[in-house]
Amino acid sequence: MSGVALSSFLNLSSLLQRLSVEERLLHGEFPIEIFRLLNVKRIGLGGNDALRGYLPKINWSSGLEWLDLCRCGFRGSILASFGNLTQLISLDLSKNELRGRIPDVFQNLSKLTSLRLFSCNLSGPVPESIFGMVRLMELLLSSNNLSGIIRSGKLSKLSSLEVIDLSHNSLLSLSTSGNDANHFFPRLQAVLFSSCSVRQFPNFFRKLEYLDLSNNMISGGISKWEAQGWEDLTALNLSLNFLTTLEQFLGQQLAILDLLSNMLQCQILSTCLILRTPNPHLFNDFLISGNNLTGNIPSSICNWSELTVLDLSRNNLSGTIPECIRNFSYLLAFVDLKMNNFYGNNNLADKFPHWLASLPSQVLILRSNISSLTHPIAYTLLRIANDLSPETSSQAPCPRNSSEI
């Protein structure tokens, strides 16, 4: 197909209903006339990143139901003529060289279930008409320059919504209202508002599976009432905020918890961070670096035998590293405990816990803890052993081959 001139597409029959040429098979300027074929219902060109073209200003095929131009290099603006595509079910213009605002023309697109416009350099507010699409299941507008406030009352009109991603729009915010308890999202599963301007925790989301509010300006505590409905969460990312407490007991479905770089200040897994022991067969990633947690690593962590990532670095933890970690499964790939007060060169004169060498981790970081080694460590699968102070680095073994670096 890559050897066929795009101009030959002009010979396609007006009876054509479906055109699907995906993933780097086309290059050059795409003929705009294809979008005007009378009977075409599906056009899929996604992944042809060497393709170029413009969207029609007028005279779209009125029966078009499915349009996928993701990562195709189309230029220009999203025009008001999209409002005439009343049969459209799915629209994906993501990762194109578009510009300007999203036109407020979605009131006639009552059949639309999926709207993907992420990474398009679009600006301005999210159009009001988008919040009237009661069949919309997927709204992906991340990595643009959108601005304004998304109010909970607007979102609640999207009764079929399952996934919403507005991340990486630094001028976009969420706003709660006095009657948030009346807002219900019966099908919503995933909410992503990372790297926006959210200042208040949105307590109107319930029964989610995935929540990402990382890199915002949420401060203070999240009360148990505000976090009702977290029992089904599998992933929670509240990193890079200003949280001081997290009162809610997280559910048994939790697999990922990321609270990196907040202001939690208490004994670990205590009053400012209440965490029931997760299902040990599901809990994979625990990241709580860059807070002010104190005390010893609790023995309850020994139940998390399926961990793949454990990051407790940059806190004020003390005591010894629980030896039960040696029993963690072969899945554990990353352990970072640096910049704490474990027994080491932070006022400590203990021996290196040699059982750590038996872990299957490929990255082990204990910097600014352990002081001196009494004998060399036989690392096996370890790729990076960033655990050593100047006193111990000279005794660390060299990698046997390039695969160990």
C-alpha cells in the first residue's frame, strides 16, 4: 500500500463505505475529497505519522460514523462543520498538528460515544455542548492548553461516562458545589486530572477504579467522608500535592498507591495515613517518597508479598529494615529507601543486611543509610545497587558483563 500514490484514492468509488489504512503505510498529502465520498461511514488512518492533510471546511460525508486520524500530521483547526456529522459515533483526532479552540458544535452529535482530542495543542475552554452528550462514554482531552473551570454539575450530565482524562492542561480546574452529594456517575471508572490547577479535592466521584489527581495544588487533609466510595479503587495517584492527612481506609482492590511528595507528617501508616492491609495478591506499587513520615517500617508491610515497587525514600523513617522483605516474590523490581534514618551513616553503626542480596530486585537504593560492609555482597539479578556511601563503594563488586549495568 505504501507504493500507491495518494492521488489514486480519488478513483475510489462513491459506493465505498469503509476505508482503513493504519500504521505507517501512507505518506504525503491526503486528498480532502475522501472525506466527502457520499456513502463512506468509516475512515481509519490512525498511525500514519508521515501523512499530511487538512480537514474539510464544508461538505463532509453526512453519513460518517467513525473517524480515526490519530497521529497523522493533519493541520489546521477543528471547524464548525463537525457539527453536521450527526451520525458520528467515534471521533479521534489526537496527536495532530491542530490549533485553536474546540468549536461549540456538539449539541447535534447525540450518537457520539468516544471523543479523543488529546495532544493537539488546542486552547480555550471545554465547550458547553460537550456536557450535553448523554451517550458519551470516553472523553480524552489531555495534553492541550485548555483553560477554565469544570464544574461538578456539568460533569454529572454525562451519565454514560466511563473514562475522563483532562490531564496536562495547566490552566484547567475542577470545582465542587454545595449539592455534590446529589451528583451521580453510575458508569464512571477512571478519572485523570493530573497536572492541572485543581485546588480542592473533588468529593463527588464515587465507585471509581482509577483516580489520578497528581501534580495539582490540593492541600490539607482528605476526610473519610470526602473519600467515600474508594472501596473499588485499584489505583490512586495523589502525588505532588500538599496533602497532610488521608483518613480513608483504602479498599481491598488497591494495586497502586502513589503519595510521593506531599506533606504527610506522622508515623508511617498511622494517623495521617490510614491504610488497611491491602489484598497481598493485588497490591503492587507503594510510593510514599518525599513526605515527613517517622517511626519504623511496620511489620504489616510483610504481608505485601506481591510488591513490584517499594519507595519509602526521603522521609524520616528509622530503625532496621524488616528482614521479611527477603521473602517478597520474584516480582519486586525496585526498592528505594534512601535519605531516611535507618541504621547506617545516619548516626548508625550496624552491619549491612546481607539478606537484601537475595532479593530479585533490579534496582536497590539505600543511599545515606548503610555505613560499612564487613564482606562483599554477591548480587545476582541486581542491575543498579545505589546503596553505598563512600566507605562501602570500594567494596562493591564490578558487573560481570554489560547486561548487569
